[in-house]
Amino acid sequence: MAKLFGVGVGPGDFELLTLKAVKVIKDADIIAIPASGQSVNVAYTIAKGAVSDIDEKRIEELDMPMTRNEAELKKNHDIAADKIAKWLQDGKTVAFLTLGDPTVYSTYIYIHKRIAAMGFETEIIPGITSFCAVAARLNESLTEAGEMLHVIPASYSGFEEAIKLPGTKILMKSGKQIGRVKNIIQNMSKPQSVKMVERCGMEGERVFRSLDEIDENAGYFSVLLVKDEEKGE
């Protein structure tokens, strides 16, 4: 039966794929992967670790450039959704692979909404989020008792206020703004405990256990864990 699955492949370690994600990938007629211009598709590479014969399936790349230009994004989302709709009309099941979880800052969700609006059946297969994997890598909890958890896109407007919220702050999507993020945290009136993992579970993983250690040139796959110092130590 024709259906679109948004499949979360987790943060990097292929052993963290769920059994359900593996089953859906194995059963799908078409594997759709977002093409961002990088030579290696990370989500596909992760999935291949758990599904060794995935390259025997029909693999379709969908252009998803890394840009904030709303018109460009809408254009590519519309084109991708139209392609998937045609495959579904042909009775195919499609597994769209996405890093982490499809419901957290994922390109997939824009396609999901369009396909669902067209009347096709859709299903989201959750994956382990990068920030949960980072906490595990650091061997500590994200929250305890009544503490709050905030997930913040650090390179977007509003970050300066959001970082002051009480509880644990997860900083994602820092991009090339890590230096600016460090400077803002260093100048906060309330001292913060800051740790970061770059490429968690992937080749080239790096762990930084203090704000001073953090490399300002760290890559896109970097997640910061920030806590009020008296609660984080």
C-alpha cells in the first residue's frame, strides 16, 4: 500500500537505529534522501550500517539546499513533494531518511505536511535525538525532578533571551555562530556549565567539557548542553 514514512535514523551511530526504522527501510520500495550538496549523505551512511543491502534498493535524492531563503526552500519542498506524490500514485512505499528524529528541526516535516495535505497516508518513525545522544555521551542527565528543558536554535533571533531561561538549555543549529554563542554565554550574569559534543556517534567525534575548550570552528553537527552552574556541577 502506498505510504510515505519519515524515518529518523538517529544522531550518528547506526546501532541506535530502532528495530522499526530498520524494518521500514527494508520494506520500502523507494529510499528518499535529502541532497544538500555534500558529497556524502550522512543519513544514508548511517542507515547503511544497519541495513547492509540498502544500496540494492531504488535510491532517490531530493534537492534540499542548506539555505534560509524562504522562496528557495518552498520551491525545493514543493518539487520534492510532487516527486514523492507521483511515486505514491504508482503504489510505492517511500522511506524518507532524516538525521535524528523527524519531528525535531527536520527537513522531512515540510514534505510530510504537503503529502498529508494531498490525501496520502503518512507515518513518522521516531529516532533518537542528537541532544539525548549527547547527554548519554557526556554520561549525565538532561533534567531531574522539576527542572525545565529548553531546545534552542542558537543561530536564530531570540537566542540572547532564550539562553537566560532556567533549567537545561540545548543549543542546536549553531552553525558558524559558535564564537558568538560562546561570547554571549561568557558575559551572562549567572555562570553557566557548558559542554559540547561535535559529530556525536560519527567519525571525527569530539567532546568539549567546558566553555573555554569549545572550538569556535567546530562543524554543523555540534550540540551544546548548558546548565546553571550550581545545578550542573
